[in-house]
Amino acid sequence: MPYLRLTCPEVSPERRRIIALRLTEELNDLFFSSRGGPTREELRERTSIHFQPYGEADVFIGGHTPQERRKPDLTAELSDWNMGVKTQRRVAAQLTPVLAELFGVGPQELDNVNIRFHSYPPRDFAVGGRLIADFVPRIGQLMKRLNS
């Protein structure tokens, strides 16, 4: 189930909610498969967005803070099961401009948006006391692997 941790500039709780809703929908579109696996609703309900905001002197790039550079810096760490290179490329291409838009990163500054992928086999994660491998049908696991 997708888990996205954002290392990002501080934003208000209201803005976090807007960002979380938008990213949840984006991840739902990126990871839903009609060929097996969780329904859209199940996927949405199991998608986590975790904000890890940084303060003015918490992140340095080239020895300078994002404020000194006048450029926000974002790192999104995305965890999900069976993400292959094909999926990672698709996610990077589609999620980067969304993150940039949400955090005010200009189109010429996309190098300030980073995505780190954490892929794992469905036997390495449990939800509600059950391994993903035990509740996602094998055909769904196979289709996700083939499409990744």
C-alpha cells in the first residue's frame, strides 16, 4: 500500500490537508489496477501521506539553506510493494510536476524535487496482521509485477 513521506518546507495544517488529498488521488491513479488487487476505495484508504517538514536551518544544499537559495527542496520517499523500474519511471514522470506545483517549484527548478523509491515484496509488509501476499490474490501480485 503506498506510503509517501515528504521532506518539505513547513506548510499550514490546512495546506497539508489539500496536499494530502491531491497526492492520495494521484497515487490512486498511478497504482490502481483493474486486473486484480485492491479496489480504488481500498487503495485510497490504505494510502499514507506523511509530512516531515524542515525548518529554516534543517536542510542544506551546497552549504546553503533552501531559503538562502530561494528554492524549496522536496524529497518524496515512496514505498510500495512490487514497484519495478517501469513503474518508478512512470511515477517519477507524473508525480514530480504535481509535487512541484503543490510546493511552488518552478518548471525550470524540477531538479529540486527528488523521489526515492522503496520497493518490497508483498511478503515483507503486513496490514492488519496479515501479509499483503496473503490478501492480494496471486493474479493481482503477478499482474502488478508484470506491469512494473
